[in-house]
Amino acid sequence: MLKKLKAPLAVLAELSHRCPLSCAYCSNPIELVEKNKELDTNDWIRVIDEAADLGIHQIHFSGGEPTARKDLEQMVEHAHKRKLYTNLITSAVLLSRERLEKLKKLGLEHVQVSFQDSERENANRIGNFKGGHEKKLEVAKWVRELGMPLTINAVMHRQNLHHLDDMIKMSVDLDADRLEVANVQYYGWALKNRAAFMPTKDQLESSMEIVEKARKNLKGILVIDYVLPDYYAKRPKSCMGGWGRQFLNISPEGNVLPCHAAETIKSFKFDNVKDKSLAWIWENSEPFNKFRGTDWMPSPCKTCDRREIDWGGCRCQALALTGDIGAVDPTCEFSPLHEKIFGSATKESGSEAPEFIYRLLSNKEVEPVKK
Amino acid sequence: MKERLLLKSETVPVIPNHVRFEFNEVRKEWVLLAPERALYPDPIAIEVLKKCNGKISIKLIAEDLAKKYKAPLKKIIEDIITMLQDLADKGFLKEC
């Protein structure tokens, strides 16, 4: 039991940064963890034990692509044995039906499949993986045939938002329980390609209408989660439900982070599960304590009546866009930099979309790829 | 396409396999665990959810509670349906 804090609710286990897709909006850090630096099976099993001992409810197996790990089965089995609710967040393109069936038998409770578009050609162009879309549809069907709940994770942006209606229809046709309309967030690799993905204001307005209408018509049939992209919001999102409040994220090499983008903050030294227990890290790790609660907040956050709603927004974004990690999240209209930063970024959406730069593990050089 | 489940007093509600309603021994609290969601029901909701076992109807659940709390049955049925309908709409409850 923890002495000072409530235990986190969920842990995001990023098993590997390896991924067969190379989406240009990848939210993983610019510098990826190589395979030989990944935690081994025993490390992960121990981490799962520590998470269960802490009272954590849920474990999300993610990446990169979590199915790139051959020992995923062992982890799912162990997490289930320790009564953690198990969720697989996958691109699905590496999964066979046999493997999925085995994972289910071992205790996998929920599967979340990412889609790059509802239209095959565009989807495969965006993910840069031939046959990927077709495979995803197949896996999504297997998930339902095996009786597991299915979430469709649709990453939306300027180059596919016009298909949002179809994406909703596709989710219903696949008998999904939930659709996450995830507008691209511009951290890590995605920031390089912001101009290629930033939606126009018209696109956003029409997408909000579509979601509202679908939520009404599909009540009790499909749950739709939708988060307005920061760049068009007036108030910041409650990033991770507040820094160090509900979630922890473990990188492939074992660094424990308050959110999956936190390693963009170079001034922090994150503690590693090889050196310290999860409980120790949750309570004592310096990066976690730095922005926990409201004491750290700058004005005008400190006195804002939303300070315990949005918890000061996103620290990674504050750093990336203002250069100051302690600054007001520029998403907020009360940030002195709000107009300057978001005005210019949203202007990008008014001009022609530039070619985007695919995320390739092997591709150290950064070259635009032809559309 | 599946249809929305509309709860009535004769509906027999059950928590589906992929949703877990359990007492977390470390945290010492009841929780409803579903994909990407953890809900902490209040004491009344806990009582109701414990009875959502796929064996008894909402009306029977309400009769139990009406006796226990000496409250009007009709009102309790309405309250339970409101509460459970919200869970059903999120996919956390189905009928048996």
C-alpha cells in the first residue's frame, strides 16, 4: 500500500517501439528504443506483479507494435492471473487468428485496432503498408467472432477527416463497441509533419457535427469518444487525467513516464523499473512529483477555476511550443502565446498540404515520401 | 446491426463477460472495469450491481431494495432503470 498517494488506475506497457507501419504522425519519440535494449520477459513479469500489488486496475499492451514481441502471450497470461484488466492496442497487421485465439484463452479481455482510414488505398498510403487495411478488417472480424469487445482507433487528420462518416459506418459494420476518434496530436515525430495533417476549421466543424449526430443515432450501439484537437481548442485537455494522477507509462527499455511523450523532456532523468519498484517510482520519482497537483502551476492556472479539471494541460506541449516546461499550455486562451502559436499553426491548414515524412525505423535520414 | 437495449422492469440485467465488477483488495474499493474505463459505483449502485447476476429482473431487484429502505417501489424501479440504462448504453450491461 502507498503511504501518501492514491495508486494509479492504469499502466501503459510499451513493449516495443518496433512497428510494421510507418505512419508519419507517429506519437512515439524521435529516438526509438532498439530491440536489444527492450526489457526482457522476466522484467515485464515482475513489473506486472508490481502493478497488481499497487492496486492498478488495467494494463494496456501497446508500442510500437506489441505483437512484435513473441512473449506477449506470457505477459497477457500473467497479467490476467494477477487480475489486471488486459487490453491490446495493436495495428493488427502481424496477428494470425490462431495467435489471437490463444491470447484470448490466456485472458485477453479487449482489443483495440488502429485504422488509418476507412478507404483502403488512402489507409495503406498513410500507414505505408501494402495490404494493411484489408488485414485490419479481417482481424477486427476475428475479434468479434471470438466474442471480445472491439474498439476502433481512428487517427483522424486533414487527409482523412472527409471520411469520418464512413469510418463510423465501418465501425458499426464491424460490430465494434467503441470508436475512438483520435485527432492527431503533434508530439514526437508528428510535429515534423504538422502542416501535412492539420485539419482546416471547416473540416473540424463538420466532423463535430457528424460525431454529435452519430452519437444520438447510435446510442447504445456504438460509443464514440472524440477529443477536439488542441490547436482548435480554447482550453487545454486534461492530459493523462493530470500529471502523475492516474496513469503511468513504461517505455520499451523500462523508463517509467507520466505520459508516453514525456521523454521529449530532455531535462528529466526518468527512473527505470530495473533499478526501482513501480511503487517507489510512483511516489518518489522526481519527474512525477514535479508537476503533480496544483502547487507547481504558473499564473493564471493557479487561480483558475478549472485547475483541477484540466490540471494545467500538457507539459510536453508547453515545452515543445514555448520552450518552457513550466509555462501555461499554449492551448489555453489565457496563455500569452496562444494567439501567436496556434494562429500560425492553423494557418498551415489553409495552404496546400506538403508531402509527409514517413516514420521508418531503418530510415535515419529524413526525406519526404511522394504521395 | 445490433439494437439499443432499452431496459424495462421485467428485463433481467447481467454484467457481460468482458466487464468486471469486483472488489479491489489493494485499493479496498468496488470497481466496474470495462475497456479503457474504471468506474467507482456509489454504495447504492454497488448493491444494485451485485444483484445484476442474470437471474432476477429489475423489478425483483427493486422489490428487495424497496423493502430494505422502506421506499416506494415505483420510484426505485425508475431510479434503477435510469442508472442501469446509462451503463447499458456504454456497453457495460446486457440482458440475460
